[in-house]
Amino acid sequence: MIEQQDNTDSQDEAQDNRVQRRRMLKSAVASYNDQSISMEVLLRDMSDTGVKLKLKGNDVLPDRFHLYVEIDGINVECEAVWRRGLEIGAKFVSEVEIKAPLRSQTVIPTLMGKKPSLLRRKPIQP
């Protein structure tokens, strides 16, 4: 009975950890070797304690690296916890620094009155 309760508690903690993760699809830069080597990565989800990244192609990332998310201005040191193919789960090993973003995300609203159409427009007669 005690083993089942312990197992249930650990499952509840794991489920709580999943709830805190925020899914996203953002570009980020991972760097290592005193930031002399860097590569673009895809940020798939993020929590208060870590991230899930997707590498591009044959990129290799060491166990400890620096992560910079340009759109949010986030700087943090990370350590890889797990790897599955091109995906890496990493925990934060330093305090998350949030600086002013170098660029902002722009969303262009669509016009509500006019629906997009694939029909050709009639040519203008001279």
C-alpha cells in the first residue's frame, strides 16, 4: 500500500509539472564555449524551471549551454537533462535574466469586412 501511495504522489507531481509548461514555437539561439559557438534552435515549450528545444539538422549541443530567446529578451544558462533524437529537455542552472527584447512580435490584424478570396480579380479596363 505504501509503495502505491508513493507512486501516486510522484505521478501527481509529474502531472503538475506538465501543467506548468507553456507550449510555444519560438526561435532561440543556443551557444557554448564562452558563446563563441552558436546555433539556432526551436523553443517548443517552457516552464519556470526549464525548456524543451528542437535542434536543426545535424547540430550537436553540449550538456551545458547558454540560451537566448530574442523575441522575449530571455538569457539563461541551461543543462541538458534528456535527449530524444533532435529534441533536448534542459533545466535552468542560473537565474533567468529578462532584458529588453531586440525586436517585437508583430501581428497584423485581418480586415473583418472583406473575406479573402482565391478568385481572380477582373482586369481594369482602360
